[in-house]
Amino acid sequence: MDPSLHVALAAPVACAASDARIVTERIPDEIAAQVAAACDTVERHLGATLTAIHLFGSALDGGLKPRSDIDLLVTVSARPDEPTRRALMLDLLAVSAPPGRADGMRALEVTIVAHEEVVPWRHPARRELQFGEWLRHDLEAGIVEPPLVDHDLAILLTKVRQHSVVLVGPPATMLLDPVPAGDFVAALLATVAQWNAEPDWRGDECNVVLALARIWYSAATGRIAPKDVAATWVLARLPETCRPVVAAARAAYLGGEEDAAILSGEPLAAFIGYARRTVESMLST
């Protein structure tokens, strides 16, 4: 690993609400009502075990794009039991919507961790629940993912500590331990290792391209950037043959149509392979 690599943690920008209620002035107006509904749903199911809710991601960094999710991290004082997890996942369907819906509802991504599983920090850490629109069909069929050990929590918690807004509870920098640079790097490597062949990214091509751009940026800088910013940064470092793939993914993210002819087949596989080799080389030396 490059000894200069570090995780740059910005000063906290969140401020706790004294009555543990939502601080709407720090939330973009266009999502305030949906965030409030999501928080009400979470609080109704988790009750006294609810320790904190933090808003992070595109809503704060780089601004919401047409297909941006609303990212929430929920911290609890005790692991929720299976009936609670199942009921909460099903009820979150009513306050989330697939990306791009015309009525303004956005996709939620809600991750729940038990405080004792992440403080003191250990890697990889366990998450109790993760809700997202990619699970909608499974949830409607009664399939609920179990708690999992998730290497990606090292990246997610770094994002939350770097920049988040408190909806319930204390600021993230007071509640959560910092993630060591070595664990952050291990999480980046574990993420890129999952993309080996076309079935690994089928149906999620644009998101995989943008995720690789962010990972490459983080590997080089130790920081976390919005998807479009990372894509622009990567475009300047790519061979010409790979640039159309990243340009197409960035354009789709910013509201354009997804170009299936570019975001598929050999051009896509070539970019993914090139980006993965580059990241692995940077982080393994």
C-alpha cells in the first residue's frame, strides 16, 4: 500500500437536535418530506433502541442528481429481532421509489448498524439491515436479506464521519470510531474484486462504472468524491479507448439517457478490467 494514502476526514458539519427531532433546515427542501417519512418509519419500528440517524451522500456532497438515492445510516443500541427487521424492510417500501419516478419520490438506501458492532471499530463489521430499491422485488416476494458482515461499512462509515447531517442523536464523529486507512483500503480492494465477468455487472452497468471511478479516485487521493466528480477526474487519466464508457455513465447519472451500446459488451469489460487492475496496482504496492 502506498504509505502516503490516508483517509481525509473533514471537520463535522452536522449539529445534533436537542430534542432528537429532525433538523430540516440542513436537508435539501426537495427531499425533506420524504426524509421525515423515512425517519418516522424507522423510529416506529426501532423505538427506544434507536440511537442515531444520519443523512449523507449525494444530498450533501455534490448535490442531488435525477437518479440519486437518499442515503441514511441508522445506529441502534441493540440488534433488532427478525420480526422487527422484516416489518421495517417492508414498510420502507412505502416511503421509497425506484430511481427516476416522475412524482419526485426518490430511492432510499437505509443501512442499520448496532453500535456495539462498530464501536470499538473492527473490520469487516456487521450490518443488521440494508434496504434499497434493488431489493424491492425480493421484499415483495417475502425474501428478506439476513444480517451480514459487510466490508463496505468501512467506506460507508468513512463517508458518514466525513460529511453527514444529524437527523436523530449525536454527530457521527462523536458516535462512531474513525476507520483506519488500512481498513478503508481493504474495503476498496474487496469491492473491486467482485467484478470479474459480465454476469457480475449485468443490469447495473452504469452504477458499476461510477463506483469504479469513485474507488480509483479514493485509491489515489484518500478522499471520497461525488460520482460525477470522480468520473471527470478518471476521464483525464484513461486511455482514449476507455473514455466513452465513463463519459456515457457520467452523462446518464446527470440525467441523460443510458447509452446501452457503449455501456455493454467489450468496451465496458475493457474499462472494468483496466480500472480494476489500476486500483489493485495502486493499493497493493
